[in-house]
Amino acid sequence: MVATDFFTVEVWTRRGLQRFLVLFFIELSTRKVEIAGIAPEASGWWMSQIARNLSDA
């Protein structure tokens, strides 16, 4: 069984403090974590691209 969620991280960049969203998947039986993507904001295009990346394999 696999679960997914977001968390945010704030990073100092040349433009100052910026917040990024991190999408990750965790395999519950082994607790293996895979970061699926990092973006400054979640949009429909970004989520579609993540879905394509995951289903391509």
C-alpha cells in the first residue's frame, strides 16, 4: 500500500525566503519514501506531469 502527501519547505534563494511544495509517496510496508516533485506552487499542469512521470515506467 502506498500513501501520498505534500509538505512545505522554506528556502533562502536569491529572491529571499521562498516556500516550495514537496509531493512525496511512501510505501507503508517498507517506509520507503520517494520524492515525486518540488514546485513553488501546485498547479494542474504540474500534477498532470507528475502523474505522467509515475505512470510512464
